[in-house]
Amino acid sequence: MTGERSLPIRERIPRPTTLEGLDLALLDISKARGDVFMDRLADLFTEQGARVKRFSKPTFTKPAPPDVRRQIAEECAAVVEALAD
């Protein structure tokens, strides 16, 4: 039996000290103007040496599809998920 009230304890991985050389995922949740915000983040992260990969959800009302989550986990060192209205 599993209880939803007891969450598994997971150790946090260390944050990168620099973005230089990192593959960084930007996950657009598909809200209005989110792409504009993500464009600006991509520019800023690229200026800091990151290689930016863009992903998007089909709709903001549901989680990202498993294949998108898997691809991000396999290909990227970090992910930024953001929205804008």
C-alpha cells in the first residue's frame, strides 16, 4: 500500500556553478506569450555559454508528455519551465 501523504525524500543534486557548455532545456507550457519570454531566456542563457534546446507542451492544462520528459532528462543538464500571461 502506498500513501500519498508520505513523499519520498530525494537528495538534491548540486546546481551548476556556470552555464558554460551546459545543454539547457527550455520547456514552454504553451500559455499566451510564453514563447516571447522563452525567446528572451534563450538569448540570455546562450550569452552565458549554454546550448539551449526548446521543448513545449501541447497544452498548459496537462503535464508534458512522457516522451518529452524523457528526452529532456536524457539530453539536458537542467530545465527551465516557465509561463507568461
